[in-house]
Amino acid sequence: MGDRLNGKVAVVTGAARGMGAATCRRFVDQGARVLVTDVLEEEGELLAKELGASAAFARLDVTDEANWAEVVAHARRRFGRVDVLVNNAGILRAVPIPNMTEQIYRQVVDINQVGVFLGMKAVAGAMAAAGGGSIVNISSIDGHQGTPTLVAYVAAKYAVRGMTRVAALELASVGIRVNTVCPGATRTRMMDCPDMAGIDIEGLSARMAPLGRIGEAPEIADAVLFLASDESSYVTGTDIVVDGGAIAGVGVEMFSQVSA
């Protein structure tokens, strides 16, 4: 146990598994109280139970503004305040542009981009009332580069980085810092996307990343923890890339097989 987030209250989206769950575990281990949110109710409830009295679960559809208001109110009733928001919820679809439907495109953008906007809007007042806070938006290395078959995902993840900068400028006056974490390929259930069936993602990731392997969810959570904590008190409007060095090179091999 540590005290890097001692006394802080965090809301984490997409928290039932993967990077979101790893973040919740890190936060509680470092003294935070956490509202675990997701549309996956059973898994989210199990995680909150695992974490004990320092955690609670609330169902959240990040594309629903009214649901966001309910979740923020829930966090304040249960824990008294909101100091940290981690906008982690996201989906991945790998579809070449000629085959991409408007429905799939909008679904990816609504969850990965609009959900981030609604989250920042929803917590701003509560954070300001608490004297400030930290918003950590999860983008991706695909918010830094083009990747074949990921037009909707790339569009959303680039947008998250831009939105982060605007929010950092607007919210600095009330003591709210806003940053992004940009993971590379990470071992989570997102890698089970049916559009990429048959692709050796781990092998491709190992070849792309100079460190020679795929990332692990707790490694992403460590970067989120730094930005959520007061250790990053002079950091706002920027990105932390956690990708094993992948975007230092070309890094497009992973999805080229899908578009072939």
C-alpha cells in the first residue's frame, strides 16, 4: 500500500476489465477511493467487491449525458467529492474504409471521443468545487499516426488529444489539469476484436516495439497514476506515450494484414 493518491476520489470509465481495472487497482493501492464504472455490470460489481470499502460500482454508458450526471452525483454522495476522472472506456473496430458503415463509424466515435467530452463536461463543476483535480484521457499511439483499417478509431483518438489541450487551457483557472495517456498495443480483451481474428498481434507488437514485447495493463495504469497524483502538479495539456518505443519507428505492420 502507498499514499500517492491518499484522500482522492476517482471516477474510472471502462473500468470492469483491462486497463480500467488495472487503474482502479493501482488507485486503491495508493490510497484513493474509486467509483468503478462500465456497462459490464457483473464484472464491474465483482471488481468493486474485490477492492473493498474503497470502491463502489455504477453503471455508465459514456455516450449518455444524463447517465454521466447520475454517476458524478453518485460519486459525491458516496465519497464526498471528485478529484480524478480517467476517461478509459473505448472500443476498437478494424474495417477498411470501403467496408466501413456509418453505423460502425459513429459507434466508435461516440464511445471513444464523445464519451470523453461528456465526461470532462460532467466532472468539471464537481472538481472545481473540490479545489481542482486531474482528468486523464486515454488516447492511443493511433492518435499519433495513421493505421490501416482503423479510420474511426484513429479519428477519435486524434480528437481526444486535441480535446485534451482545449480542456487544459479552459480548466486551468479552476485548478484542473488535463492530460492524455497514449498506450501502444496492450494485452487486454480489446485485442480480441473479431475484425482482427487470425492476426498474431503479440508477435507483430514485439516486432514493432524496440522493447520487443506487447504492453501490459498495469504498465499503462502506472502512467495514469502519475498524472492523477500530485507528482504531476505542473503537467497539463500533454501526452504520455506508453508503447515500448513503437512510434519511434514506422509502426504500421500490425494491421496491414487486415487491409490486404
